[in-house]
Amino acid sequence: MSNVLIVVEAQPDGSLRKATLNALTAGQQLASKTGGELHAVVLAKDAAALANTVKEYGVKVVHAGSAPHLAQFTADVVAPAVAELATAIKAGYVGAAATQAGRDVMPRIAARLKAAMASEILGVVGASSADLQFTRPMWAGAVIATVKLSTAIKCFTARTTEFAPAEKSGAGEVKAFAPAAPAKALQKIVSFKEVKSARPALTEARVVVAGGRGTKGDFKDINALADELGAAVGASRAVCDAGWQPNDLQVGQTGKVVAPQLYIAAGISGAIQHIAGMKGSKTIVAINKDGEAPIFQIADYGLVADLFKVLPELQAAIKAAK
Amino acid sequence: MPIKILVTAKRVEDYESKIKVNAQGNGIVLEGLKYKINPFDEIGVEEALRLVAKHGGGEVVVASVGTKDVHEQLRHALAMGATRAIWVNHAGPLDQMTVAGCLQKLIEKEKPDLAILGKQAIDDDQNQVGQYLAEWLGWSQATFASKEESLESEAEKSKTPALQLSADAKTLTVIREVDGGLETLECSMPCVVTTDLRLNQPRYASLPGIMKAKSKPIEEHTPATLGVDATPKITVTKMEHPPARKAGIKVPDVATLMDKLKNEAKVI
Amino acid sequence: MNFALTDDLKALQDTARKFAKEVMRPKAAHFDETEQFPREIIQQAWELGLMNMTIPQAHGGIELSHLAQAVIAEELAWGCSGMATSMIANDLALLPIVLSGTKEQKEKFLKPFTEKFLLASFGLTEPGAGSDVAGMRCTARREGDFYVLNGQKQWITNGEYADQYTIFCTTDSTKRHKGIMCLVVQGRPRGFTVGKHEHKMGQRASNTVTLTFEDVKVPVENRIGQEGEGFIVAMNTLDNSRPLTAMFAVGNARAAMEHAIDYSKQRQQFGKPIAEFQGVQFMIADMASEIHAARLLTYESAWRLDAGERNTLVSSYAKRFAADMAMKATTDAVQIFGGYGYSREYPVEKLMRDAKLIQIYEGTSQVQRLVIARELLKGS
């Protein structure tokens, strides 16, 4: 029997980051296989409110760690607080969502626990604690590896597209605790420049419209179509490298991994790194002038055409269909 | 003030290589593969060279763990301009904890001001070593280092370092790619930085650089001489390819596309 | 015997390959179309040490082996053979000084190229003297400490932008090849004019002009070798540079083959990729085996130079075989692309146009055959 501890993340405004719900599902799967309890930990200056939100999602105990030094979610303070708690509750597994924050803090927590870690897990295989293993992508998703961790405590980050968000199912218990402040502060966040958008977040959107080099940096038609569809806007690496769009919009192995219901790729050739970030989408539409572009090999519907001509047409058609 | 920086040069399959799982399903087919320095590590080498140039000299020490084949990647970093190299000689499986352990011991010996690593290696895509290293050293950590200027900007063309070291060399300011935007993080030195894609565009190894690299020293260690247990704690038990996504159909026009999206895929 | 490239050669190849792929190739179509001079790209190549590879270390150069130069030449030509021609033009122009210059001349005419981005042109061919070098009409008359140069040089690579020229001329045209001499002309002395850029069929990124000399005074100390030794200097230079030209053909053909392979796997006809048709497969198989053969032949010709052997015969084999091979491979690549291959939207027609020049410059395929036959039939 191993307890499972999931690290909860907050949005900049203090509300729950949805990716945590996907991580809770991964935690739930582990808990049911090992027969342990699912715990979660919220760390903040005042963790009570967020802990009360999280307790609704099938969690046995939410640990609300409140302390002034936790006002910022930085790895140097998060790691000791989580590690201390994990030891106290005899956690066998400690995990988080594979967000930038999760990817940052989780290995430091693992290091503190002398635990091995599997990053970006896609699934949990094996029936019981003894033979539990994780599946995870390697080589930009070209290979799915099954990995076995052989330390007493095991850590992971879960790829959000592979675990459905946890649903509300009865209230767990909230336990407050006060993590000790480290002797000296190592780092502090001095500013945060948010990429503001009225559109849905890329990783959470039902529809994504993405543009590539073929846009030559002109995203007017992409944005207009996205707004018509209530979609998020994405971009290929070439577009972000050129500074045409903010880095935050990059879809791909090294950017965001998305799996919307509909992914429209316009002027994107379909380099392997890009495909790794969107091939989980339910339906893929590719629009490209070059009929030989590799994107067509994975697209459900391909349209060989000039994006500047067909995107406005598509936008008009969608408007008419409403 | 001169600065000493430790960087890494993992040997990985070229990102353009087609990776195929072997018949036994326990590894990949090695035939025909080309190897390169991990691209994120190369960005780290570049940033270190820029910092040293800006701060009036110093040293860039490059380390790699693996068989003698990693000399090729060490030489590449030396040809870019790194001062000297350290090779931790190890054959067989290697996990993140062993690599972080070796780097920890090397850093305790070398005492650099800063370590710059790739955020992840493009073979196992784990994204762990920098964070383990920071924790075990008790250093600050700045993962996913980036910058606001694009790779086409003047700052990039003039090879300005993105990492900002304070005048008293006690604080490093790093712009990080975080969820929803860019964060500016102030780290007390010494610090472990891991690089994201857009931190810089690494220079080429010039021909004179390649010639000079031949005479730069490569110091040898092993995990055992460093006192690191190299028993893997992470084992890959199986490898397979993800199910292939099949190519769909080409549609002639927007009207057909709309029809398919509405009536076949039912996503609109 | 060993056919593997050493680690050092692989490292050099890596840099050249990366540069060709990331810097040259993305701009190849643009400079082909506009016929502009890709100065920034060539300067970048200089910064990386991909130019002036023959300059001795004693004079600040990197003095690469001929084999290393050949390995690099293949990659540069893979990126764009027009640009590669402009880059290697420096080595061609500096080679006479490397091979036959005095220590002082090397210091004066070679070292600046290692310190600063400079261009040099090699001037041998004339409007009336192509393959027949000994028929040249550009004359030099001695007047005290100067030679007075009169005549024309044609098809001069980089001529419009060069800072230094290596010019072959005759002190007595009746002496045919025994009257030839080599002079270094610096800058733009009085009486020296540069003609308009030639509109060429291929390799359009490389600048090609006519040079005219009207009573141009050149100091006697700028003479490389003695009067009458110019022909030998020119032939030795071409023996040294022939492997590089042969490698241009290999790089060019390899680019065509790679495009053909990619395209044939994607292009569907009669319900399957055209790569599955034997007719296409045979063309690709021919390209691959002939590219490989040309590369090995060229490696051998470079290796002989490195071993200090005379390589005239093998380097003519290499240049002849590689240039004709590239013409065939690029023509077949266009064939595999079909109608698309004939369109400028696709890259293979440029490769075909570029390949044609390799059969012509630095000794036509016919002259190479003459050289080969002469070498084989001479003596008893």
C-alpha cells in the first residue's frame, strides 16, 4: 500500500490550474492500483481556499501548507515543503502535472527524496504495487517506453492530454500544516509578463488554429478564424523563432502538447517536432500550398491551397453555419 | 570579473534521425544513426561563451558522461570555444540520477560560479538533471531560460548573453519560459540554469576552432573515481512505437471541408 | 587502406554541412533568381574558415589537407554550387602564390586574407583562349621595375568584387606556353576596368565578369615565379584545384539525388508512390552508385596530392567522371520530378543548370579526356 501525493498548482490569480485535475486522475489510477490513498498538497501564503476547491475532486486528504515564504511557487521552497510532507504521510508516489511549473519543481522534489522520476507519463501499467510501471515518450514521441523506477519513493509528471480531468466526487479532508522556512532564500520572482489573450488557453481549448512559416508572420486570418471558432491560436517553432508570435504559442515537442477536438494547421509543413505536439488531436485539418508537405500524412482532411485565400472562406462558411 | 562556468555535452541521436525500435522491443536500431551534441546543451555552451566574453574572460569547462564516443561531442564544444573538457567514462545504462551525481562531484571539485545545462536531452526527454543537480548542491535553479528578444533580434546578432549577472556577481537574473508567459527570476549565485530553445542561436564550430580543439585537454574520470553509484534506478523495460496516425483524405475546396467537419467528424 | 573519414574530417564536414544546410541552401533559389552577389553569406563562410583553406599555417592560414578541402567542397556545393564557386575562387586565385610564391610574396599576398574578409580572382581564360591556354593574348611588357599589362580576361569569378587578382599573361606570344607569366594585381590600378556581370545559365550566385587591362602597371615584385614559368604555375594550380571542382559535381549530384528520393516517395501515380516503379528505382540506383564512385575517385586524387604525388591523371579521371555524372544525375532528377522538375518552384532544375558549368569550367570534360589520353599514351 502506497499513498500518492499530487502537487497542486495555482493560476497567477490564485485559482486552480486545470492541469492539476489531469494529474489527480493519474494519482487516482496509481492509488487504486496500489491500494493507497490519494493526497494532494497546496502550497501558498494562504493555502486554505485552494485546498477547499481541490478537496471536491476525489482526494482523501488535501494538505494546505501555508507560510509567508511560500508566497511564490519556486522550486527552492516547494521542494523541501513537499518532500517533508511526502515523508510524513509515507507517500510511495509523488507527482504533478507536466506543466512548466510541474516540470520545474518535480525533479527537485524527487532529488530531495532521493527518488527516481519518470517525466511526462502517458499511462500507468501493471496491476499492483510490485509491478507498476509508467509509459512515457522518448525521442520526441517517436518511441513510447515503459519504465520501471526502483527507488523507495517514485516521482512523476503526468502529460495532461493523456489523463482526463478528475471529476467532483465527494469532499475529502483538508489538513493544515506549516512548512518550515529554509535557512536562506535562493531565488525570487521579480516580474511576470503574461501573454494576455481573450482566447482560451492553448492546452485547454477545444479547437486550435495554428499557423506556420507559410503565414510569413501574418496571423490576421488565423486570429480571425480562431475568434469565429472560439479557438486558441497556436504556432510552429519557425514562427516563434522568428519572433512573429510569442513563444508561449508554440505547439510541439519542446512547446505545448495539445490534443483538442479540432486542430487546424495552416501553412505548417509538419516537422516531426511539431507533429509530436499535436498528433493526439481528434481531428486534424491541414491547409498548405505544398501538396507534398508531411503534415498531410497525418491530417484527416487536407486542403492544398493558399491559406490567405481559404482561411477567410472557411471563416465565412463557419459564420454562415451558425 | 572573470567567471567560471560548467556546461554539458550529452551525445544524442541527431534530431533528424529516424528512430526505430529494434525487433526485441528493448532498444532502438543503432545502424545508420548519426550523433550530435544535445541541442539544448549546445545552447548552454553558447550562453557560457557569451557570458565569459562579456565578463572579461574566465573558463568554460564542458563535461559529458558516456563511452569514449562522447569525445566527439566534447571536441565540438571545445571547437565552439570551451576551454577544456571532462569525460566521465562509463559504458552501459545510465540514468538521470547517476549523471546528476557525477556532475555534482565534478562541480564540488571544479567550483564553478555557474552551471548551464540543456533543459532536457532530446533522446530520453526527461528534463531532470539540472533540477536534481541544483537540489543536491543546494544551489538556486533557473529552468527553461529564455529571453524576450527574438532570435532575429540585434541583441542576438551581437551575441549578447541573455543571462544577467549583477555587478557584485552575487545575483543572476534569468528570464524563464513559464506557463502563460515569461517570468523574470533572480537567483543567488551559484546557480544551475537549464536552457530553453530560444535562449540563443549557437555558433558554428569554425575550422580554426576545430583545429585548436585538437590540442585542448580532456580529463578522464569514472563514476567510481568520483564516488558515484552508477546502478540505474530507472530502467526501460520495453520500447514500442506509438500507433501511427493514418493519412486522411484531400478535399478539393472549403465547402467540402465544412461538410466533412460538420457531418463526418462532427467537430463543428 | 581505410575508407572511413577520421574524426577530424568528420568535424570539419559537420561544420560545412551545417553551414550549407542552414545558411546557403535556404538562400540558394533567391540568389539564383536575382543573380545578386551573396556577399554576406560568403563573408560568413570566411568567418568560419571555409575559405582560403590552402593558406599555409606559417602565414596565418589553416593549411587544410587536400582531402579535407575535398570533403568541405562537397558540402558547400550541396548547399549551392554557385555560392561554392565564389567561395573556392579565393583558393584558386591564391594557390599559385601558395605553390610558387616567395616567403615575402606569401606574407604580402596571402596573410591579409587570413586577417580580413577579402576576395581574390583567378584570371587565366581569355575571349580567344579557353581550353587553348597557350594561345593567350594578354601581354606584359617590362618597363624598369614594372610590367605594363594589356589585354582581356574572361569568365572571371568574383572579378567585380575582388581585392586581388592572379593574372596570367605572356611576355612573348610567339613562344606559346613558354612565354606565359603569372602576376598579382592588387586593387584597381589605372587602366584596369571590370566589365558587366554575365547573365549565366547556372551558378548565377557567383559573379562572373570580363577584366580589361590597358597599360596597367604592375610592380615586378608581384611576379609569381619567373617569366616563362606561368604555364607550369597554372597547370600545377589546376592539378591542385581539380579535386575541388570534381567534388562540386558530387555535392551537386547528391543534392539532386536526395530531392529525387524524397519526391519519389511522396509523389503518387497509378495509386502508389512513383518510388515503387522500377524505372524510377533504376535512375536512383544509378545516381547513388555513380555519386559514390565519383566521390571515391576524387578522394583518391586529393589523397595523392596529400601524399606528395603528381595527380594529373587521377584528378582528370575524377573531374571528367564527376562532372559528366552530375549532368546525368541532375537531368534524371528533373525527369523523376516530371513537370514539376521543369518548374522553377522546385529545386532540381537549378541543379541541372548548375551542373552544366562543371562540365565546362576548369578544364572541359573534353580537355580532361585529352589530358587522360596524353598521360596514357605518352612515352614508350
